[in-house]
Amino acid sequence: MKKIFAVLMVVFFALSQLGAQDPSFIKGDKVVNVGIGLSMLYIGSYYSMVIPPISVSADIGIVDGILKKAAVGVGPYIGFSKNKWEYSGYGWTYTDFIIGARGTFHYPLVDKLDTYAGILAGYDIASSKDIGTPIGSPEGGHFVHSEFIGARYYFSDSFAAFAELGYGISWLTAGAALKF
């Protein structure tokens, strides 16, 4: 994933030579993303989704004017999902609750499109519950980190649709964003 992140950063900088647009994210901007994800963590026989991966994150611009039009943002991240594995009346329900912080690097490539790459660091509070006969439930928490890329397309000055690729509560997340 680190190699993919490095390649994407090079692509961002290479495309910037083609004539970047005005910045759509600057110091002082506050953007909230609310999304639903596509998870590949619990797939296969006997797995089912109970609650799809949902996430909320904020992006607060702290520095702008980098490379003339780039900006840096930071903010919190919360993600939640619940899945089930059941076979012949026994199994588990798995719950993942991720809480963390993100840092983003924004560089405009197209008008009305806020393109960015970033990192996430946090903790996944994972738990499970037995279904049927108790056979021992896997559970526990662990630290998570990830690189991601994303884009927000602004339909107005304050409303956008967004998509992100990279691990949070899911590998692919899409939803709506509001800028304050």
C-alpha cells in the first residue's frame, strides 16, 4: 500500500504541471464526510452483513499555499460495521468500531474537484458475540493505520459527493460532504 501511495503522490505532482485549478480546500476550511463503504473483510460462505460499514470524518485545513495551491488538513475519523458468521446455528457476530485521526494533503487537479491523499492512525475496538453454542469468540482490539486517496466533487460551495480508496472501516467509501 505504501508503494501505491508513493506512486499516486508522484502522479498528483506530475499532473500539477498540466495547470492546476484554483484550490477547493484551504486553511480554515472545515469539511465533514459521511459515507458508506464496501467491505472485503468478511466475505465468503456463511458470512453476512448486519450493519454496513459507515464512517464520519472531518477535515480541517491547517496550512495552505504549499506548492502554490496545495493544502494540508487534519481531523478525526469514526467508523463502524457489524458482520455475522453463522453455520448450523452457531457462530459469531463481529463488531468493528474504529476511532482515529487523519492527515490529508490536497492538490487541485480539476475545477470543483478536491483531490487528496492521506494517512489514518487509530484503534479498532473489535468485539464479538457467540451465536448458539459457545465455542469461543475471537475478539480484541488493535491499532490501525492506512494510506488513502480521495476526491470530493462540489455541486455547490458547501455540498459535495466524495469517494475514498484505502482502508478505514472499508476499502472503498462513498458519500456526501459538507463544507462549513
